[in-house]
Amino acid sequence: MKFGVCLPNYGQTGSAEGLRRVAITAEEVGYDSVWTTDHILMPTNSETPYVQVLDSISSLGYLVGFTTKVRLSISSLIMTMRNPVVALKQLATIDNLS
């Protein structure tokens, strides 16, 4: 069985330090993967932690330099709001660098 953990790229804990700390800890304790959450637009009064969300692809790119074993993943990617060629190029670059 493989285990992964959702990274805090949203809400009040969504920060560079939060991402780094959780990803490194997950790797150290033996998790197989870490995941970001993707939301592009949310209403400001939605009362969810997703009002403030760091970009999922950029967040994974940031983690490439801190991790070596865990797989970097996105729980779901909102492709209708992105240029598919650019998104695929970004993901392929992250894959290559990791």
C-alpha cells in the first residue's frame, strides 16, 4: 500500500515554509507522494480555505529542490482555465528536474 499527503498550498497554512516543511517531513517518514490542490478562482465570501490558494504547478516546482524520493502530484488540475501546452511544458519540466 502506498500513502501520500496533501500539501498546505491553500488557506492560512499556504506558505513556502509550510509546503517545504510538510514535503520534507513526508519524505522523511516514508510517504510515497505529496499532493497539491488546484483552484483557480473562488468567490471571496466562500468561507472555505480555498479562497487563498498557491498555484499547484508552481508549488511543485518549488519543492523539486527540497525532495528526492517522494512523488510530486496534483490532486486535480483545472485544465479548462490553463493553456494546455504551457501546463504540460511546466509539468514535464518539473518531472525532468525531479
